[in-house]
Amino acid sequence: MMGKSSNGKTNSRKGSVKPASEPVSLTEASTEELLRELLVRLGEDPEREGLLRTPERVEHALQYLTKGYQEDPEELLKGALFTVSYDEMVIVKDVEMFSLCEHHMLPFFGKVHVAYIPKGKVIGLSKIPRLIDAFARRLQVQERLTTQIAECIQSAINPEGVGVVIEARHLCMMMRGVEKQHSSAVTSSMLGSFRDQQQTREEFLSLIRQKSGNGF
């Protein structure tokens, strides 16, 4: 049975799915207006005191949590590449990371461990956490985030190899679905000697597990 929607177009009884050939038009409503509408659809009253500025706050929070889209990771590294003769492993570990799962837009968070063996050039140490943030502050999946960090370093300095490990907890697993509160996900990306040489890979994995006596 067919009927007409409020905009006069003919839809099926289900009415929620448009024909694939029909272009999707973006609304002219502001983000705050859309968030107010979302509150209404959730059954809330956007006019009550506690929610009056919620759309504004959520918009600002989302802009901050996805600010990585405004950064160019490769450009970020270009100003911090240095020529050195050092050819042993460089490790920056336990870098705190926060991101948003692209499937449910819920946070996932944890630690990133990065290592590489330079071949004539190194990256300024402070740029590694900034590189991680540039990729993490987007809608992401952990697997892609891991690969992007490794490939960006590989492209920037062409080292002997790169290793990246991310350990993270996902609120989409903790708060919904399987609701496992203590589960975590571990992903890795190994390039060059980290992939080809077991000894290099094992050295990296062993060093990131170590805890020094001074609390670091």
C-alpha cells in the first residue's frame, strides 16, 4: 500500500527508506538545532534547565574530539625531522590516546607504543604524540589508526622499520552490545625490519612491556 509523506512524495508503507537513486540533501539547520531535535527524539525536554546549553556544549565537544581533520599529519612531521647518525631503536611508549569509534561515535581510549629504527633521520620526540592525536582525533577504528601512524612515520623518514602497538578499551563494548567491562583490544602494525626480523619485533614488544623502577 502506498501513501504520501509530508513533503508530498510517494513512499511505501515503511516510509523510512528512500529510493537509492534519490539524492540525499543536507539540512540547513545548524548543529545546535539538530542536537535539540535529537534531544526531543530521545524523549527529553531541551528547554529544561540542565539541557538549555547542552546542544552548544555537545557541538563544541565534537569539534574538539574531531579536530584531527583540521591537521595534516605529514606536514606536522616535516618541521621536526633531524639528520643523525643514530641507528638503534627509538621508542616512545605509553602515549595516552582518546578517539571516537566511527560505528557508534562512542569513545575508545588507551595507550600507543611507537618505535622505529632510523636510517639517517629521526623525528622530534614531541611530534610522536602530536602525530598520534592528529589521527586519533577523528572518527576512527583502532585497526586503521594503528596502520596510519606507522605508515606516516615510514613515509616521513624511510626508516629501517616501524612498529606501532595500541592497547585500548572501547565504550561500545563496555556500555552496549556484549557489555564486557574489563576487555581490551590490542592492534599492531609492523613495517620493514619490525615485520621481517623476529628479533627486532621481539625486542620492541619486550621493551614496551618493561616497567622501570622510577615509575616511568
